[in-house]
Amino acid sequence: MGEIQRMCELRIPYPPPKAEKKNILYASLLTNDYAGIISEMSAVSVYTYQHIATPYGRISEVLRCISAVEMRHMKMLGSLIVSLGGNPRIAVKLGRGYNYWSSQCISYETNPRIYLREDLACERAAITSYKLRITQIDDNAVRKVLERIILDEERHVELLTALCNEFL
């Protein structure tokens, strides 16, 4: 395992992504974090784009690693949504309909001075959203998964802050 991979992945196991009981409202709330504008789907997409588009090797590798962790989060949220009785489509539930995720949800900025700051803002917004979900969802199994995801997102803030300090 490379140095960046070791820096990027916390050695703390994830709780099983299984809810205590079905709850469609909770599943609907999680769709925002799964496939909203500030979501795991957006994070996977933007970090993958930035990893490919940047000419800076160190930035590229850190973003690749973060993207892989965000993909794990997406899978866990999708499993929680199913466990809660929902459908893990790449969309946010709106009333009786859906607002489907679009690639327009992400920034295609190529200047690392700008996109690293955008990435930091999105990671902080994700942490805020997960903390809100913990107060909205009365299911200890779901809360434990969200608390574990927050630890990764906080690590991403550290990594991105270090990149900003190094490259900006």
C-alpha cells in the first residue's frame, strides 16, 4: 500500500450498513447525501475528474484516493437506503417524484487554486449534513455508519488543507 493510500484510509472499521428497521422517511433523507448536489455521487465524480485532469501528480493521487473512499461511502449509503426500505437510485426524493443527479452538479474547474478550495468547502458541507442527519434519524445503526463516515470526511479536510498549504 502506498504512502498516499495509508494517509487517506483510516484504520477504523465501518459498522454494518444495516438499519434497525425500515423507515422510508429516513431513506429519503439519506438520498440527499447519496445523490444530491453535495453528495457522495458528486464527490466521486468531481474527485475522479480532478484526478484525471490535473497535471500535478501528488494532487492527482490524493484525489484518486479520496474518490475511492467516497465511493465506499456511496455504497454504504445505498445499502442503508435499501435497508430502510428505499430505492438507491441516483436521485433525490422530492414529494412523489425524483430529482435525478446530473453531471451539472459538479465543478469542472481545472485551476487547483480554485478547485481545492471548492473541495474543502464541499467536504465541510458534507460533514455538516451528516451531523444534521444524525439529529434527524432515530436509528442507532444508521447513526453509527454516519458517524464513521464523518471521520473519513474530516480526514479529507485534513488532506485537502495540506494540499492547499503545499500548492497554493
